[in-house]
Amino acid sequence: MPDKNKTSYPKEKINILFLENISDTAVKHFTATGYSNVKKLSGALSEEQLISEIKNVHLLGIRSKTKITQKVLDAAEKLQAIGCFCIGTNQVDLKAATKKGVAVFNAPYSNTRSVAELVIGSAIMLIRKIIDKNNAAHKGVWMKDATGSYELRGKTLGIIGYGNIGSQLSVLAESLGMKVIFYDTETKLPLGNASSVKSLKELVSKGDVISLHVPELPSTKNMINKALLKNFKKGSILINYARGEVVELEALAKALSDGHLTGAAIDVFPWEPEKNGDTFTTPLQGLSNVILTPHIGGSTQEAQANIGEDVSSKLFNYLEKGVSFGSHTIPALSLPPQEGTHRILHIHNNVPGVLSEINTTLSKHKINILGQYLKTNDAIGYVVLDVDKNLSKEAVELLKKVKATIKVRRLY
């Protein structure tokens, strides 16, 4: 069995860069296992700054602000993997990362509870018109009035996107006595007493509270627009803790000003400042019964710790074991370690004949393959090989010469 405390590359020479104040949980995951060269920065870096910083980085950790472009990846000469310490990966050029053989991981489930709880909290604040009463009290005005204030119990929650967050929100809402309906482009099994509807128009026309939980895709851009807002139930509330491009904010501001909607909670915006303290503007500022928050849906101590543990574990397992489960770019596989072998990772363009060439090349040089696993996606193939440890250096050099090779790494 290989020594888990050793890799073929000295740990003190492996450079790890964490940006955007990633949880110390992630840092500790690596420093506790011998990786001493871990650098943590509190903010995001611009493309130019990242190009300058990333040349010798082996593992990169980011959140949602840092953009990984083709230019950044071209400058990353040693980069093995990127960890997105958040739900999404849209800040990474996944096609470019795939072509470079860079594994990209994220944490799709770790902050679902934090977002779902905040949606419920915001819904209560809005349906009770606490925002207006709070503002008045701060100004010295007493507004003890039940007009327009309601309980959530008995109201209908319409969820757009019944995925990890949407389904958990569904359970929480039902526990408060709400009726739950949802719309998703894919068939989803309802939880509890929730029921699906056939169209967005049907959902928004029935929901007292509408909550968005969809990814940022061309098909979801401006999903909530002027035309659809006209179909919203009069007096309803809109909550967006999904993606900033999903809602047409000017149209929402008009619907709120006209009184067609009575409240909104928006946490994500089409354009967001790069760092704390920067100036921020939106058409929704100054409107009555509107909660505006700075993209904090998943920003709880528990969620950040969970994300730090989840993504750092994936990065660690890929770096030390070649395990690629959870990657958006490298085909998912895991091969159990074998005693008396060295492990080699081979990433290549997915063209016919590569595996045959690998086996023929090693066979000609009398290098015995003791374990092997191949998996491919549309673009690339990923081979994990266990070979005789006395011949692994020679095997690596031979595999570098195989046609269509993108990246070869001796793991241990």
C-alpha cells in the first residue's frame, strides 16, 4: 500500500492559492497533512493579477468573484485543479479548463440549508411588512398597524427550480403550514405534499410568494421579465437568491412601484461590486418593502465551513489519489491503490486509439500494468495506471510521448 503521507512531488513544493477569504477549514485540511505552502488572500484578483500570480500554482481555490478565463488558464503552467468554494462553476471557463486537463470541483450541496432558511426569514419579513415598519421606527415614526400584514401559514409558495435548495425550501415551508407548488424544466419527485405545475405562468399566477432557485443559463436570463410579471398574482412577493441575470430589475421595480407586487427580496444582481465598500446601485433602491442583500444567501459560518471541508476534500483526493468524482471537467473515476505499485495519471484528448497506444508503448518497454481504469467524456479521456514502482519514471516519460496527451502526472 502506498504511503499516504508522500507523493511523487515534495509537498513543500506544491503551491496552493486560496482567494476570496475561503474558510480556514480548507487551509487546515492541507497544512495538517504536510502542505506548508498555502497562501490565502481575502479578496478576488483581476484577470491581470491572477495571470501574474498563477504561474507556479498547483491548486487554486476561488469563490464566485474570481473569473478563470482562457488567458488565466494559459498562464497556469502547473495548475492541476480548481476548487470553486460555492455552489456554481459559471465563473470558470469550463471548456478551456477541460482542454488544459484541469479538474474543476465545487460544493453543490453545502449551503442549501443556509439559503433555504434565509428565504423563509425574508418571506416572513416581507409578508408582515416588517421592512417598512423597521424603517419608520428608525426615523422615530410609530407604525403599529396590521393592514397588509399576513401569516405565511395557508399561503402558497411557488418555487421555480426544484433542485437541492428548492426541495429543501419546500420541506421548511410545509412545516410552517404553507402550500407548495413548483416548476422545473425536468421531472422532479415532489417532497411532502408539494405539487408541480406545467408552466411558469401557472406558477406565478397562483403563488403568494415566488422564490427562484435556477442556474445562470441563456434560457434563464431575464426569466422574470415585464411580460411574466404581468401574470404574477396581485399582491405577491418575489424572492431571488439564485442568479442576478434571472430577473429584469427595471421591470421588477415598475411592478413594485405600481403595487402589482407588494414586496421583494433580492440577494443577487446582474452586476456586483468586486469588494466590500465599493459603490453599488440598483433600480430597487429606495422602494418600499424591499430587502436588498449583498449576495449572502450561503454566507453563514456553518455553510462556509461545510463548503471548505467539501471542496478541499475533493482537491486533496484528486491531488493525492487521482480521484476525480465531483469534477466538471475530468471524467469521474477512482481506482483503489495497489501494493507495490506507483500510480500515473494520464489525461488526453478523447480520440480513438489512445488506450491502445498506451498499452502498446508500455508493453514494448516491458513495463507491466498492474491496474488500469479509463473513463472519457466528449472532450477528454482520463486514465489511471498502476505500474511496477521500479519502472514508473520511465513509464511517465513514455506516456508523455503518446499522441493526444494533454497532461501526465506520477502520483506516487
